[in-house]
Amino acid sequence: MSTHFVNSLIDSASAPYRSAGKFAWHFARGKLGGDPVFVGLLEHGLLAGQQHVLDIGCGQGLLAAWLASAKQAHAKGTWPSHWPEAPNPASIHGIELMPKDVERAQRALGSAARFTVGDMCRTEFGKADTVVILDVLHYVSIEAQNDVLRRVRDALAPRGKLILRVGDASAGLPFLCSVWVDHIVTFIRGHRNSRMYCRPLSQWKETLESLGFAVKTLPMNKGTPFANILLVAELGEPPTNSRS
């Protein structure tokens, strides 16, 4: 991986947030530069070839900004030859509970993506090839998590993909560290409900498999002390009868 190339992506993806204010710009640079999931999505080609992406809990739209920068880098001919194909989605829809985050996303990115203020437990998902949920589900009850996952399954096209990052509650100290940092970040972003509903990795996998997903895991905590795991869950062809 070229550090220079990644830094150029961070510069490009965070630049639009200058128009959304100092907080939005500094948050974008800090998150894009400090969270390994953004580079990981590109290095592993997890969004390559996906046309319609739904980002649940999108915050201020950093994933959309990141993918736009990747597309620009590919068009300029600077895309690393050893990386998989650059993502080039036809549409990106972000759903976010916090209106201020959606306002920042809209001010920064304009029509480059569509953003909706809404609660993931009630907002209509529409249809997508890939659904991305990063560090969000643990804010709602286990029952609500399972309902969101069922609705995600039903929103996905055949062979659709769910990219879900979770904390592994069985990981001991690294998990406790991630929870502590999560409390701080969510407070800064304006969330006041600090209760979290976490589960061990084995239970996350079991739940997804019961919904018809084939699940692969990728550690997604490089350079951090956290217990973050990326679950890449792919949906098989639907059965001949209707889904349950």
C-alpha cells in the first residue's frame, strides 16, 4: 500500500467538508485517516462492481466521499495496479439519525449522493446491491438489530452483499477499549443514549447465517487497539418460494 496514495485519497475525500464547517472537515480528516475500514474496503475490493450502495448510519457521508475520491483517482490513472477494481457505484443512499450530520453531508457532497434523515429501525431501505453498516447496530436492542438485518436481507438483490462492522464482545480488553472510545465519539456527535447492545462474534455470524447469508470475517482494527471485525455476508439466490 502506498502511503502517498492513501494520503491523497484522504485529502481529496475530506476537501468537500471545508464548506460544511471546521468540525466537519476536521472530523472527516481524523476519521478517514485513523479508521482502517476505509482503506480496507478498497484493498479487499469489497465494493468493486456494486452499482447501488446503501449506507446505514452514514454519519456525515464519509463513505460516499471516500468512494467519490476513489473514482477520481481511477479516472486520473493513479489507482494502484495491485489493488482490486476501483468502486464506481451508480448510486449511494445514506440513512442517518442525526439531522446535523445529514446537513453536513448534503452541504459537502451536494448531489453526489442521496442522504435521508431517519431511524434505521423504521426508515424504508429500498433496494440495493450492497448494504454497509459500520459500528451502528449495537445502539439498538438485540431484537431491533435482528429486525434491521431481516429488512436488509429483503432489500438486497440476489447475490447481494452486507458489509457489517461490529465489536466482538468476547475479545476482552480490546473490546472494552472500543466501547470506551465509542462512548466518547458518540457524545461528541450529539448522541446522549449511551446504552449499547453488543454480542460476541459467534452470535453475529449465527444470526446472519440464519438469514441465509454466507459469512466471511476480516479483522478491521489495523493500527488500533480495538476489537473490530468486518463481516462480509453474501446472500445466495432466493428460494423458489417467497422468503420468510
